[in-house]
Amino acid sequence: MSNFVIVYYALLIAASCLAAYFKKREIFILVFTLTLVSFFMGIIGGQSALRFITTAAGLLAVAAGMSYAFREFLILITPEGVAKELRTAPLTAAFGMFVICTYAIAGIFAPIIAPFGEAQVISSAFAPADETMLLGADQLGRDMFSRIIYGARNTVGLALLATMLAFIMGALAGLLAATKGGWFDQFLGRFADVIMSIPSLIFALLMLSIFGTNLIVIVIVIAVIYSPRVFRLTRAVAGNVVVMDYIEAAKLRGEGTWYLIRKEILPNSTAPLIAEFGLEFCFVFLLIAGLSFLGLGVQPPTADWGSMVRENATLISFGELTPLIPAAAIALLTVAVNFVVDWMLFRSSGLKEM
Amino acid sequence: MAPKKDVLLQVRDLRIEGYSDEQWIEIVHGVDLTLHRGEVLGLIGESGAGKSTIGLAAMGFARDGCRISGGSIEFDGLELTTTSESDLRALRGSRIAYVAQSAAASFNPAHRIIDQHTEAPIQYRIQKRVEAQEDAMQLYERLRLPNPGEIGFRYPHQVSGGQLQRAMTAMAMACRPDLIIFDEPTTALDVTTQIEVLAAIRDIVDQFNTAAIYITHDLAVVAQMADTIKVLLKGEEIEEAPTEQMLDEPKEDYTKSLWAVRSFKRPQKARPAGPDAQPIVSVKGIEASYGKTKVLDDVSFDVYPGMTVAVVGESGSGKSTTARCITGLLPPTSGEILFKGEPLPPRYQDRSKDQLRQVQMIYQMADTALNPKIRICDIIGRPAQFYSGLRGTALKSRVDELLDLIELEPSKYYSRYPTELSGGQKQRIGIARALAADPSFIICDEVTSALDQLVAEGILKLLDRLQKEFNLAYMFITHDLATVRSIADEVVVMQKGKVVEQGPKDEMFTPPHHPYTDLLLSSVPEMDPNWLTSLLEERGTDQIGEAADV
């Protein structure tokens, strides 16, 4: 029994007893569960398992603390209306916002943060991590860390652009269809059906091999693939708004279609649209990563997380974690975005948590 | 009335809390309630008085976001506040039943009525399916539903609202419960339909000696139904007394104000005479149809400046369709609408900005008539900006002026959102929006029917004052004859898309009437507890059934 183990258990048990004594039920259950888990893992896995649990629990605690502090920080710096909404955000949403914020900073300031260029060969292939290369080198000897940072800019930027374009096209068409109705609605609806009936990956592959794989084509093709979903959602949401009496009142006032869409319908449809934006963003992100993995997305030497996974895939048979790092970057962002989206969905559904 | 026997439901010091703005707020502050077997208790009060919440609590149930925080509810010797959820569930439906306000919303549209009816008896193993169905048909017959053997096999959308409400009452009786809670069962119905539902409910409660809690905001209705009346205000009991005593000599001021609410009445104005007098809006022989169904047939009437024309009739009689034709939302297939002698284009898209400005509309449901995402100042300001081109400070002072007109303090309400207002205040904003266009003719579509009586009276007084101030002409669509009596100058009675009778108000309210007008007038509940009984004797049961099934 080393000092570490003794101090570890002593602290945990003391904390559990304190929580129980002061009738803090949730804290007690949390701490005591941790104590029990550590106890059994300690018996099975020895001191190393115990260290693993400590690290994991510590990381979780740090993430929770960071999220909490970040939320309080946001509440302080935002104006009153936004701050009121932020107070209702759960810790998961705050964590998501923090991660998204980190990615955004990494993407925007990539050239300053990254120690090397994204195409710069500085070492031998698959060199292990040292003090100049935090995460080691890739299959051509480029710095992995720098490429991850640049990848944030390329991949996330591309996905954001494509999603925004898809939303502008889809939402506008959906709002027009709901407002105009009649044959115009039918036409747009059937057109969306046609696009949706083609498998998206095959459609993307086809379009990219016809028009070539440059960034503009990728953005447009992905936007076209995803806009019918946005169209359908917007049309459904706006369809419920259009039948309201205030729309009738505005029509009888003689307002034009553009005013109706902008002032009367859109403000009442934003909540589900924002939530959908978050979801679609993840799908677009994964599609781009998938296309890059197939070699049709972002072209080398531009750093992109999807292609980085593919290029370093061979390394995984040697038990190295390097190819998993860009994959983890994708996963973390997806999870973070979904945390925020969940919160927004919860808000827009108007449910009350007991 | 049924003889009083032992106590069935005993509620003591009931306290219920609601969750809002992240804290629990008490909404029912210690209400006591005693109900004997076979007795009917009327709960009456304005919206927000906690009537429905107390009604549900009598079943040991609290809505989502509410909790029973104190007191005791004893049902037939069983304490409901400490009973487990599964035991409560067994109690509900079998021994306590609930009839909701809107049968149309409470029936599952995907199942046949009789299948929903027999669900509870089969579930609780009281009856087998065949027995339950036979029993259902017998109940339908007792409730005088047409074709009792067949009607249950229809889907809810295939029967009329009044029939559905009766089917719902039959369903509540399926397990022969000891207690039924009626939550505003006739509020959404026309007066003529209301009568047969009331008669049916009273019959069945008498026949099975069932105790009932009858929740409503309509005094005249509760007077027909209840043995005892309890008046509630903001979650507190104001007073309780046997029905006759309550009607004859209410003790508390609040109760008296409820009783006196329909006192507002203004003298009838005559049409302006002389050669210059010309109607502001003149509807000439319009016909209209939805698809192939003809909904308006040769409707003609005139509205003179500064006068109020009330259009009355049951739902489906074409009142609102006439309004849609005048506003241009539904172009009539023939006939024309003259505005100050000039024909209006049938489609609103073809009308000029000035023509649109002159005809404004106030809606029934202020909730859906005001955009929840737009501030009050913009809701009212937009028509002023749109028609008169006002900007900046001129626009702001116009909005302030309008808010003053509708008796809402400008500084307080200027930048609020509609969701932060009460129902009556929202309706006032709707009026201000119509006024902002500076119109000469306003269509009021059931503007008071969704409001409490006291609030509704305030709205009527406001409309009357504005009419005098701006010489406005109103077309007042309503099914509530009390409203007509208080505000109208002329009355148009509609039935099945036709005008059956029209004329000055005082003439319309004195006999002789057209038979349909007579039916409408006699169907308005009166404060006399024996009104329903004597009316039913007078009419005989057959006629009531007929009136309901038109």
C-alpha cells in the first residue's frame, strides 16, 4: 500500500461522510459511487487501474469546472436578454460551447498557433512525439499537431460554409413554398423529393467526378444534397405559422411576401431551424470527412481531418494512437455541437424539467 | 334533487403549487370541499381561479408542473394524497371519471368512439367486450344520441360537437363511477347544442345517483346543474351556498359583481336619415362556396356609419364566411360588396392600400392574432407606418396615443411582448392594431367569447367608447345573445348560410320572431335554476334532438 492509495481512499471516504452528514444527497451518491468503483477496480487492477480512475475522474471534474466557469463568464459578458437564456443552460451545453469556442479560435488563428506549416516536412515518417512535435509526425514527416490545427480551419470552415449555403437555399425555398402555396409549393416539393431520392454519397461522387474536386464544387454539391431536408423542415414549421391569424392580418394589411417571411414567419420558426442547423452541421462535417477519406474531398497537401485519418490509417496496426487523434477531433466537435443542439431543442420544445 | 347520503369526497385545506420562473408558487390556497353521494357541486370563477386544478386534484392528480403541496383529499374513506400512483390509476376511470372541455380534442381521432368507450370497462375487467358494447349503446340511447346502435362505430370526426360531448359523458359513465368531474363541458358549444348536453348530463347524474363536480365560468349554466355553488377567486374560496340561496342573495362583493356583469347596455341608435345617408358597407346578395359546398346563399345587409350590426347564428351558419368575403379572403361567387357606394374588388390582392386600410378586423383568439415574437410597439406601429408612412418620433407618439386609447399605460406596455399580457390586454392590443390603420369599418369576430365575463364587459365598453369617438361602424360576429343585447343597433340572424331575419335590435328581441330566432333566444341560459326544466317541458325532448342535429 503506497501513500497514494491511502491518501486517495482517506480523502474519498472523508468527502462521502461529510456529504452524508450535511444531507447533500447528490454529492454523496456521486462521491461514494466513485469510492466503491475505485475500491473494486483497485482490487482487480491494482494501483495502475486506480491511477486511471483518478485521471478520468479528474478530467471529468476539470471539464465540469471549466464548463461551469465558462458559462458564468458568458453570462457576465453577454447582454441581459442572452444572459437570462444562458442561465438555463446545463453544464453539457456549456461544455459544448467551450469546445466550439476552442475550435473556432484554433481555426481562426491557425498560422499563429501552429508551430509549423501544414505542408512542411520537418522529420522522418511516423516520428514519435518529442518536445518540438507534440503529437509526433505523420506518414510524410509533417508535424501532426500543426496539421490538426490547420485541419480545424479547413474542415470546420468548409462544413460551416456548406451548411450555411444549404440553409439559405433550403430555408428560403421552404418559406416561399409555405407562403405561396399552390403549384409553386408542389413544384419545389417534388424537386426536393427528386434530390432526396438519390443516395447522397453516390450523388456527391458523381458530381465531384464531373465538375472536379475543387472547394467551391464541394461546397455547392454538399449544399444541394442537404438543402431538401432543410426545405422540408422549414416548410413544415412555417406551414404551422402561416395559418395563424396574425399572418392573415398582415396579408389583409397588404404586406408583401418578403415582409411576411422576414418579420412574421421567420422569427416564429427560428428555434427548430437553429437546432436543425446544429444537427445538419454534424452530418455535413461527417460527409466531408467521408469524402476526404475516399480521396474526393479536400486535396493534399491541405490538412483535413478526414484525409488525415486515411493517410495515417496504416499506423494503427502498430498499436499507435496517432490516426485516432484527428478522428477524436471530429468526434469531440460532433459531441460538443450536439450538446448545444440538445439544449436548444429542449428550449424550443418548451418542456419544463422537474 | 337527489337525497343527501353519506360523504363521498372530503377535501380539507387543499394547497397546490405550480412551477414557474424556476420556483414553486402556491396557486390554490387552502380550499375545503365536501361532496355527498348524488350531489352536484358547481365550481365557478374566472380563468386562473384554479377551478380545473381543484377538479383534477379531486382525482388525486396534478398537471405537469403542478404538485399537491398540502391538505388532504379523502375519497370514500381513502386518502388520495398518500395513495400510490398505481392505485390512483385504478381508481380513475373506474370510480372517478373526467369529462374535458373539448371532446373533439380529448377523443383519439384514430379509434372508433365505442372502442374508446369500452376500453376502461374491459381494462378493469368489469365487463366483457360484447357486454360493454351493449351497455355503451344503452347509454347512447339514454343520452338521446341519434342511431344509438350505430353511432359508436363512427370515428370522432364523423359526429357533431354536441354529439361528441354527449358520447364523452356516456364514456365517463361506462364504469358507473361514484364521481364525475365535468370541466366546462359546454363552453365550446353553441347555445342550442349546449341545452341538449346539459339535459343529458343532468339526466344521467340523476339516474345513477352519481356525485359530480361541475366546473364552469357561466353562472346561468351552473344554476341549472348544481345543488351547491362554490365561488373561487385566485385559488381561494369566496363563498359557498346552496344554488337558490346563492343566486338570490350573494353575500360577497365579488360574487355580486359576477352576478351583475351583464348589466352593460346602451340605447339603440337609429339609422341616419336624409338623402345623404349612405351605408358605409353594403353587402348585396353575395354567394360563396368552399369547393363545391355552398356556404353563403344570397346574403344582403347594410352597415351605416357609427352603427353596430350584430351577426348571430350557430357555428356553421356562415357568419365568419361573410366576414371573409367582406375582407376579400374568400371572393364571393356572385353578388357584390359596396364600400361607400363603390364596389370593392372581390380579392384582397386587387384592393388598393386605402381600401384595405378602411376595413379592419379584430379576431376571436388574441393569442393567435398577435405575433408572439413582435413587440407591442411594432404590432401597433406597423399599420401606422405602413399606411401613413410615420417614422421615428411621430410613430412613437402615435403608438403612445393608441395605447392611451385602449387604456394601457404606454410607458409600461410599449416594449413588451404579447406573451407578457393577460387575455383581455391582448384583445385590447388587437383593437389598437385595427385602430392604428384609422379605419371606418371594423369587423369584430367573436372578440369577447374567449374572455371572462368581467373582462369581456370591459372590452365591450371600450369598443362602444371608440365607436362614439371615431364614428366607427362595427360588424359584430357573435353567437352570444347577451353581447348582442348590450352592444348592437341592428341584428342579422343567419342559419345555414342564409339570412333568416334582420332588423333593429329592440324589434328583434320582442316577439313575434322567426322560429329560428325564437330557438336561439330561448336557448340562452337564464339565472333561474328551474329554467332548463321548464324549457325542456315546453319544448318536449324531440325538438331538442332536432335542433341539435341540424
